[in-house]
Amino acid sequence: MVKPTERRVGYGVAIRYGLTDLFGGGAFAVIGTWLLFFYTTYCGLSVFEAGSIFAIARVIDAILSPIMGYITDNFGNTWLGRKFGRRRFFLLISSPLMLLYGALWVTDMGYWYYLGTYLTIELVSAMVLVPWETLSSEMTNRFSERTRLSGVRLMFSALGSFLAVSVPGIIMTYTGKDNAITYTLTGVIFSVIYCVAVFITWLTTWEAKDIQPEEDVAQHSARQGSLKAHLKYLFVDLASSFKIKAFRQHLLIYICSFTAMDAFLAVFTYFVIYGLKQDASLASLLLSNMMFMSIPGTFIFMMLLGRFNMTPSNALRMSYLSIVAIFLFLFAVYLWQWQVPTLLFSAVFLFLGIVRAGLFYIPWNIYSFIPDIDEMVTCKRREGIFAGVMVLTRKSSVAIAIFMIGIVLQESGFVKGNGAQPESAIHAIVGLMVFVTTALLAASFWLTFKFKLTQRSHKLLIKEVARRKLGGTARGCDAETRVVIKDLTGYEYDEVWGASRHTTARDTTIESELKLKGRL
């Protein structure tokens, strides 16, 4: 198979790769926006029953995502994996399964039907998103090309979220506002779009199939065994991913910044209605402006990192400072009850959409380089494990954030359905939207000064990995590269590559000897 470095990733390839994020960004945006209302209005479910479906799904997903990552990392050792690819095989079989998304939106079925269909979509989501997340690392090791892949995919993600809000509204103009067929048609239309998108991605992408050294083959052989053994290695791989310094830093940046925006979105409508004493239509207009501008905003940050060679940390800091400035503006509007023209408000939120795009784009762009850092330590390509942790972290963090916000609002005296709220509830809403979000962004801002991944450092890392693969010795590594590897991995140079390989070989030999003695 052609090595990834021998193929170029232009915008055509990036577009076909990114199409799948119409599903990643759109499917659960549709679910988050409309499904709870659909369940309780047209399906005969109580709020408790509908909420239990989402809660059970979160628990199941916490198990599915890391397991899927482990499977894809090791699937290349099977006949199917060698023939169809350890990652892309799952895209191939998941493409027709996308049509099941329409089954979510059927009315007049029982609780167990809705639980079963939702869990099925969670399973299909893990089968698509976890292996698909790894492809940017598989397809190229060039910083600029991965930046392009990440940028284009998040533009499609933003487009998917925008369509999730707008398409049902368009359909309502023909079917009426109180007609269940609106949501059924929405589900069917999106299921066909997702099916085609995933198939195109499978058809036009590729993955690396490096020849495994003897020690890795021996280690894989040692891993063959019972379900208990595989679960053991799954937990070992998951735990070892957190030993990579850059991944720990990246995960904290990712959690803090994304949770800040989750908190903002969760209470913003309340802030507009109860804090600014405006109509909910203003909140809808402002959020629509923000989501729409995320598409060009992603392209702007893609250019900053690619063509203009800005470091990820500097770009993130620019994004954070801009977002905090807007939050402080909103706080001032609330505090002094300014009468801000709708046009000015719209302009502010158009700008927020641009800078918010950097907050979303840059962590996902950074993620694609983490497996390269891990390879310097482990001598293995483990994109699946990192993808599993990322998907799990994202879905868990948003669930926890919404849960905690609900508790804070309840304890503050918030009364659901009231036209007015007590001062304590309004203070809680403002505090969550301005001060909690700012504190989380401040933590991310501080962490960016610790994070050392740049285009220059990544180039040195890739060069050293290639040199060691060709048989280079530890003594041949220059001083600058040693510093870069220490900054990114958290290990001294003598503790990576050669040291880890010999340790792995020794551990495999010892394990084999113990098995042999057990048989005797």
C-alpha cells in the first residue's frame, strides 16, 4: 500500500474526509435540540422516561468509545483488517447503518423501542467516529495537511450543527408547527445525508499500514487470549495514554474550554429572558449568528495555523481573550441594563462565532498530532485509544456540565415555567454564564503556556521517529530534539524508543516463560 507521506492531502481530499463530520456535528445536535421534545410530545414518554434514555446512553457510551478505540488499534491483525483496513472497515459497514437514524423519529412506539434505537445510534456513532477520528493521523504526517483536514472537518461539523437548527424550521413551514411528521422527515433526510457522507469518506480516504517489527508481533501474539486478557490490555493502554505529557495538557485544555462553552450555551437563553428581559427570539437570532460564523471562523484559524504559522497556543490565547471580552460586555449590559441595538448585538455574536471557532478547532487539530508523540515513547501507532478517550471525554464532560448546571439552578430557587425568577436564580444564571466560563477559560489560558507543540517541534519529532525507524541510535539525536521530546512526552530521551522497546521485549519474554511454566 502507498505510504501516507507519498500522497498529498489537498482540499478535495479534505472535503471528502470532512463530510463525515456532518454526522459527528449534526446528528447529536439534532438530538440535543429536538429529541427530548419529540419524545415527550409525540411519543407518549414522560420526562423521567425520556431522561433515563439519555442517562443510560451516557453510561453505555463510556464503555463503547474506549473499547472501540482498542479494537481499531488491534484490528489490523485480523484478516478483515488486513483486507479492508483496521479503521476504514468500520466506516464501510457503518455507512448503511446510518439509515437507522431515521428510526429514532417514529411515533407511537413503546419505551423499550426508543431506548433500543437510541442505544443503537450510540453504537453506530462509536463505530464511525472513533476510527474516523484517527484517519487524519493515518493519512499524512505533515503539519499543514493535518491542519487542513482538521479545519475542513470542523467546518462540516459547524454546518451540521447549523442544519440541525434550520432544517426542521424549514420543514415546519410546509407541515405545520405541531405535526410529528416534521421530525420524522427530518430524521429520514439526515439519515440519508449521513449514509452518503460516510460512504464517500470510506471510498476516498486511506490509512497507513506500516510493517510491524518483530517485537510488536511478539507482543500482539502474547495479547491473544481470553476476554479477561483483552480487558486487561484495554485498561493498560487507556492508563498509559495519560502518561504522555502533551496529551494530559491537551486534555485539560480541551475539557476546560469546551465545558466553558457548554455552560454558556446552557444558560444563555435564560440570561437573555430573565437577565436582559428580552424575548427568546433574540437569543435564537444571536445563537444562529454565532453558529453560522463558526464556518468561516474555522477557515480563518486554519489559515492562521497553516499559512501564517501561528502556534496553537498563541491562537488559543487569542480566542480565549476575545471570548472573555465578549462575556464581560454581556455582563456590563446586564449590570447597567444598557439598551443595545439588535444590530450591534448581532455584530458581537458574529464576532463570537469567529473566535469561538478557534476554541473548537484548535484542540481537535492538536489531537491529530498526539499519536506521533506517543509513538516516540511506545514505538506503536495507537490513534484508536486516543480517539476513544477524546470521544468519551467530550460526551461525558457535556453530560456532567449540564447536570451540574441543573443542580445550581435548582438550589438557587429557579422555578421552571415562571415568567419571572427570584434574584438568587438570576444571579446564579449570570454567575454561570460569565464567571464560571471565564474561570474555565482562564485555566485553559494558563495551560497554553505549558503546551509546547508547534509546527517546528512536530517536524523535529517526526524526523527523529523516522531516523530511529531506519536504525538510528540514541547517540545520533541532537540536543534540540532531545529538549523537544522531553517537553512533549515528559520523558528523558533515554527513557523513550529504545528503552521502551527493550522493556516491551523483556516483558513479552517473561510473560511467555510464565505461561510455559504454568503449563508444566
